[in-house]
Amino acid sequence: MRTRTPASLVMLLLFSVLAAPTAWAQTNGKANKPSESFASDKERAPSQEKTKDEWSRREPPREGEEWFSRGYQLHSADRYPEAIEAFKRAADLGYRKATAMYNIACGYSLLNDKDNALAWLQRALDNGFDGFNLIADDSDLDPLRADSRFKKIVAGLPAENENKRSRNGRNRMKLDRLEQANLDFARLEAEESAEGEEWAKVGSRLLMLRDLDRSVVALNRAVTLLDYEGSSAMYNLACAYSLKGDRDSGIQWLEKSINAGFDSPEKLRNDPDINNLRSDSRFSRIDKLSKTLSLSQFNQNRDRFHDSENSNYSKERWAPAIALYESFVKSEPNNGRGWFNLGYAFHYSREHTKAIEAFERALSLGYHKPVSTYNIACAYAMLNQRDAAFTWLDRAIAAGFDSYGSLSQDRDLDSLRSDPRFRPFLDRANYNTKVRTKKYERNEW
């Protein structure tokens, strides 16, 4: 059985193995920061997210390296003011001073504080920061790129030697990311593109570049085209409207994104792009909804509950989830995500008949048709009802379920593997996966 989860920082949905859903967040449309700037990858599992109280209980770092690492973790959690202070401590202690200053500039940029961002970027360069290609490509600096002061800094960067310039000509051509994003937007319009992923990607990029009007156009088209896969585009649309000062539209799209599957309560708490929405009286209700619908909350004590076959199966672990979502769907019977979560919790409590009923309700409400249908097939397989399992597996693949890895490795389907009917489903899923992969590779810019 599967739940939706994002691949690492790309606009491509996969289906995770035994994991609660994580956020396909705004930052998932951004490039990962290379190791020369940050100490480690930006990707974090939901169970590793730290609340403000958890951070405050930790002993303050003493060494520059510890402050730098703390700054990275806070930046990764969208907690930019605290990250900035940590990087300042690292710089004061002489640890990777130029890089710490560069990361401070990134934090201020993401806070839309252009004056401080540009000042710290110049300080980083004055102290020897030489990641010139990073300055060209780092999406954290996108909010600065239309500013004449940023263009002046870029124009003043030292010339690379001839061999390096030849080798990195592609990076030189990408210095003006705003111009490139506008060209991509114009191309999609001229082609009357029906590729939702392309519109979502260019919309996310324009959002970071603060070309908000075009971002709204692109993201609206993405939402229309992506259907059930559009929760991240919806969240980004909420961010764009927030930055434009349109609270009503921002609040509406934020709630839509949560109900469509956007799963990052931490981002709702910390993302500066939606600061304009947090003072709205409606925000607290959406924040509560986000926390309630996040299956990640039941992933935190996973190691405490396990059985010999599969650590995700545990009546004890999922009992609180069942109680929560049974209560939730009583008060919100038309919330497809609530029914989906209830089905997920029932499934991993080995109550497969009840899981099927819940997933069917989610399906009737239009919630994530390929995944809901696939999960029903898994439940029937676990009940050893092969004919029903194959019927629902056929529906899942016909609906676009494209994870060959799930069908080939999912233990829930073990009862079907000896049946001669199973092999053709592997072939069909593999075909769907290849089509999706080629489509993504075609859209990768």
C-alpha cells in the first residue's frame, strides 16, 4: 500500500515504500544547495522536523562548526531569522566565514530583505567567497535578481580563466535566471502547453524571482492541468497571492492545498512567503487542519511499534490515527483526504475491510484516484481476494498509477505474484513509469 510522497526536489510524484506522506513544498521546486555552501543536503524526513520548543531545549552550540550546522538545519526548516543569527555566530568564530556570510545573504533574500541580503552578499565576496556559479544558479537569491544592485554585483565578478569559461559556458548563460524564466513562460504560452508539470515549474521559479503576476498565471494553469497532483502548485499559488497582498485568494488556495494533500505543517508555521496570511483570522483554522491531516505526526515514534513482518503494521501505533480520523470524517464527511488517511490507518492496523470502505469514500470524493484505487487493490490482496485485487489493480493502472517499483516490491501484493495474471500488470506499470520518466526528462530545464 502506498501514500503519495515527493521525490528529492523535483516536480515528479513517486509512491513511497512504507512512509507517511511528506511535503511537496514550495522548496521542492527549487534547486538543492551544493555542498560547498551548506554542510549537508536540504532534504529532511518529516519525523526529523523540530518544533520551536525542541530547538529552545537544545544546548546552545559552542564551536563555530556547530553554529554553522545549526544554521543549516534552521535554514532548511524555513526558520531564516534564527538561521541568520546562527550563521553570524559561525562567522564571528571564524568558521567558514565567507560561506557563512553567503548563507546569511540567502536567508535575508528569502525574507525579502533585499538591503541586508545584498550587503551580506558583498561582504561574502569581500571575504573570499568564490562560488560564482552558485550565485548564478542558487534559487535562494532569486528574489534579488531583478534588482539593479544585484546585477551590478554579478557584473563585477572576476572573470574565469579561458578553459573554465569554455567548460562552464552553460552556467554563464544562466546568470539571468529571471530572463530565462520569462522566456520559458513565453514559450509555454506560445505552445499553448498542456503540460501541468512545466507550468508548475516555471510558476514556482517566477514566484521565487518575485515576478508575481506571471507566477499566478502559470500556477493557475498548473493547478488546472495537474488535477490531483496539484497540491504543491496550489500552495505556491497561495504564496504568490500572499506576496501580492491578496489575502482572500491566498487563504482560499492555502486551504485548497491542504485538502488536496499538501503535507507540511512546519512550512505553514515558518514560510515567510505566507506571513501576510498568518494575521488573518481564518489562518488558525487552516493551520489546525494542516496538523490534523498530516499523517507524518504518526511517523515520529515508528520504532516503538513493529511486528516481525513490517514495521509499519501496528494496531497500537495506528489506533490514535483511527480515533482522530473517524472523529474528523464525522464532522467533515466530504473531506477526501480525511477518508484517505482513515483508510491508511485501518490498512496498517490490518483492518483491511474497513480500509477498503474508507478508500472508496475518498475515491468517491475524487481524492487521488490512482493511489486510492491502488490501495484498495492492496487491501483486497491482503484479504487474499485475488479477483477483486486484480480488478482494482487494473483500475489503478488505467487511472495512471505509474510506480513499477511499487508493484514489483510491495509486500502487500505477495499473494498475487504466483498468479499468471500478475505479470501483465508489471509490464503495464513499467510502461507508465517509462512514459512518466521521459515526460519529466523532457521538462527538465
